[in-house]
Amino acid sequence: MHELDLARNIVELAVEAAERLGAAKVNVVHLKVGRLAGVDPGALHFAFDVATADTLLAGARLEVIDVPLVVWCAHCLTEVELPQVNHFYCPACGTAAGEIRQGRELEVASLEIET
Amino acid sequence: MTTRIVEVRAGVLRKNDELARALRTRFEEAGVFVVNLVSSPGTGKTELLQRTLTELRESGQRAAALVGDLETDNDAQRLATSGVPVRQINTHGRCHLEAEMISQHLDSWDLASLDYLFIENVGNLVCPASYDLGEALRVALLSVTEGEDKPLKYPTIFNSADSAVITKVDLAEACEFDRERAIAAIRSVRPGMPVLEVSAKRGTGMAAWLADLEARRLAWRQGRPGGAST
Ligand SMILES: Nc1nc2c(ncn2[C@@H]2O[C@H](COP(=O)(O)OP(=O)(O)O)[C@@H](O)[C@H]2O)c(=O)[nH]1
Ligand SMILES: [Mg+2]
Ligand SMILES: [Zn+2]
């Protein structure tokens, strides 16, 4: 489990951005987590509360934005969302589809701050 | 007090990604082909690497290895018997290698004098997937003793790999290993993934593994910036 490492990175990024923006307080951190990012949101929430203690983010809430796994289907010539992360076949036509367009993200998308 | 929402859009692994990019450039400039081996603990990374390093050295190739473990330098000692330069990285509780640990362990190694640098990652099928080490090739290992459906349970890491190696094939029969099912599972999480099968103990499949590595290394040398001429 490296969620505590990740939570520390998130806090570092968010504090940096909040200070740059002159924030007095951070209410919410919006985090994009791709379905294939290999991150457990439950463990991340727990780690976030640990990592934010005694920082500008103390008391802030972590909001996870789930990013679906989207691949390119070379047969349908379109992007398709995969319902499962371990079955890389186009749900419409059954063709193997490995070209990932979305779903690996692990990104601090935005902050809700008070200035 | 006013409340507002501001965009940040910063990758959580940004620092590691930046360091890994710098490492990749350094490896490209030195012309050393870097291979990152990932698997569960006990899949046979060290065994395969020990034999690989020995055979490469005997065939006149210049290789070196970094090996990550939480504690002990047992694996480095095993690998050192191959006669090539080896360094242990102890992560002291960290469950994966990071780009920074790699750069900290390259001191005084003349990368330009190497053909191959192997990195044995910490045995773990989750976290190493997210950490780019600047490698040119990531190989995921799966042993016949750990179940054909491992890739379906840990899709992120198998998806992140460039090729897969099924290890300990000498034990396949005793484990009633279903080869077709394992290959199907690997390709279900990464369509078209090349799969090799080896027994590092017996030597089965070693020639094919070494030939595949060399073909990839030569293709990489052609393709890298500034490429074939150096
Ligand atoms: N029978 C057999 N055993 C192997 C093979 N490769 C590794 N092992 C054994 O599996 C155990 C774990 O191997 P090791 O290389 O330490 O795995 P690692 O944790 O992935 O580095 C050791 O007892 C090895 O001797 C193999 O090809 N065949
Ligand atoms: Mg080992
Ligand atoms: Zn399709």
C-alpha cells in the first residue's frame, strides 16, 4: 500500500497551490482517480486525513472523481468505455482494444478554497 | 471570506515522473538498455536475473543490476555470484522502487560502458505499477505456482508492462498449470502482450528470453534520439 505516500504528495501539491493563491483555508480537494490507476479510494481517504493533520489542509475533505476506463476500438473506430478493468475487449463488437484513452489519471483537479 | 473553486490539474506522481524522464534521457544518452522486473514476492525475479546476468557476461555483454527489497542484501549477494556489478536498494518499508532511489544508486557507475541495466523491483503487484523508473522495458513475471488468474486480479501492473514472462515452468505439471488460461488472462488485461515461458532453474526458455531482450535492445538503440550512430 502506498496510499500514505500518495496522500502526502497530494497534500504537498495542494498546499503549494493554496499558498500561491493566498488561501486562508482549503475546504475540498477534488482528485481524479482513473479506474486503472491502481489506487484504493477507501485507503486514500484514510491516509488523506492522516496526511492533512497540522497543515493548511487540516479539516479539508477529499472528493474523488472517478474516471472511467476508456479505450479506442479500432473496429468500431470510436472510443468505448470498458465496464471492467481486466477485460480489454470492446463491449460493442468484442474486438481486443488496448489503446487507453482515459483511466490512468491520478491528479489533483481543483481545490475549493477560502480567501 | 470568499469561497471559490480553482483548477490545479497537477499529477500526484509528478515529481517521480519528472525524475524518471530525466533518468530515461540519461540512459538514452549513455546507450544503456534498462529493464524493470516486476512481480509478486517469490515469483523468481532474482533467479531469472542471476541466470540472465551470468549468461550475458559469458556471451561478452556488459550488464549490471540494481535490486530492491525492504530489508537485507540477500538478493544482491545472490546476483553478485554472476560476476557483474550489483547494488542493493533497501526501501525500509516502502513497497516499491522510486526514480529517486534509482538515481541515488547510480553513483560512480559508468553507464556508457554498459549494454544492460536490470532493476529488480520490490516484490509487489500493486505499487510498482505507478512508479516509472526511466526504464526502456518493463517485464511482469508470473510463476506457474501462483495461479493463472493473477493478471485478472492485478490488472494495473500487467497492463503497465511491455512483456510478460511465465516463470518456473519446470513446476507446471505438478501445479496442473493451465498455460492457455494464464496467457488468456495476461492478454485480457493487455491485448497482444508478448509472453515468454522460462525455467531459470533448468534453463528452459532462457535462449528465447535472451534473444528477445537483445532484439528489443537493438531496436531501442535504433529508435532512441541520436540513435544508431553511437
Ligand atoms: N523450481 C523452480 N524454482 C524456482 C525457479 N525460479 C525461482 N525458483 C525458486 O523460487 C523461490 C523464489 O525465487 P526468487 O528468485 O527469490 O523470487 P523473487 O522474490 O521474485 O526474487 C526460490 O526458492 C527459488 O529457488 C524455477 O525456475 N524453478
Ligand atoms: Mg528477489
Ligand atoms: Zn468495437
